[in-house]
Amino acid sequence: MKRFATKWGIVNIVLGVVLIALAIVAQFATDWMQEGVRWIVAAIIVVFSLLRFNKDYKHYKNKEAQLILVVELLLAVAAAVVVIPAIGWRVTNSIGFVLYIRGFAYFLIMQLTGRKSIFRNFILYMVVLTLGAYVLFSRQDLADIIEWVVFALIVIYGAFLLIYGVMDVMEAQKKKPKKDKKPKEKKESN
């Protein structure tokens, strides 16, 4: 748990308070959370897509499979770009689109390469494809749910930092040697 916090207790306390305060202000007093969620979703889509691309591109030696992976990466990055606040595509559509193309690309690569899929992977990607289609084509907007999840995660992390910092400061106080306070001797005046 120490790797999620700094080594200075007072810094953890300050960071925890600041994170909790910013999360409350962003969720209830401003529209920062709406814009922040868009940026967070865009970043997650890009990072997730790049990691998947890197892993899969090395795994598949077939040129058609690699082309499908490149197209999937480009579509995922495009989905991440259109979700940013300036363009304003719905976050839900972007998430559904990325899930759908991930599942579709997997099944297309399995078909083109003639590989047999592990049953667990088949079921997993079937769920990803179905979930992506549901999220993409349903009229439900999951942005509010995502905002509350991000808010909860920030508050929980802020509380963790705050508690960890307080415990660290209290432990440091216990270890500090206490100085004996001797009463000052009064000087006698003649």
C-alpha cells in the first residue's frame, strides 16, 4: 500500500484533503467532472488500445491479422478523439464502439488465421462483442454512472491518503524522543 502514497505523512494528508475537496467541487459545484470523465475515458481508450495492439501485433504474424489490428487501433483512437469535450460525442457511444470493434476484430482474426480459440477467450470476446453492441446501440447514457464511479474512486483514494498520512504522522510522533522539561531555575538577584 505504501507505493500508492508518498513517503511523507504531511504531504499525504494535504493531497488527501485536496483530492476530496476537488472531487466534491467537481461533482457538485461545477461541470469539471463531466469534462474530466470525457478526458479520462479518452485516455483509458487510448492506453487500453495501445496495450492490446502491442501485445496482439507481436503475437500474430499473419499480415491480414496485423492489418486488422492496425485498423482496430486507428478506430479506437478515433473513438477516443471524438469523445473529448470539444467534439462532444457521447461517452457511452465511444465505449460501446471500442468494445464492439475489439470483439469483432478478435473473431475476424480467428476466422482469417484459422486458429482455434480457447473456449474461455471465445466466451470472453463474445461477452465483449455483445456488451459493446448493447452499449453502442441502446439509448442509455452511462456518463452519469461513470461520473459517480470516478467521483467515488477519487474520494476513496483521497481518504486513503488522508488516513495513511495521519497514521504516518502519529507514528512519527510516537518515535520522536520526548525531551524532559526541566523547570528553569530562577536566578537570585542580590
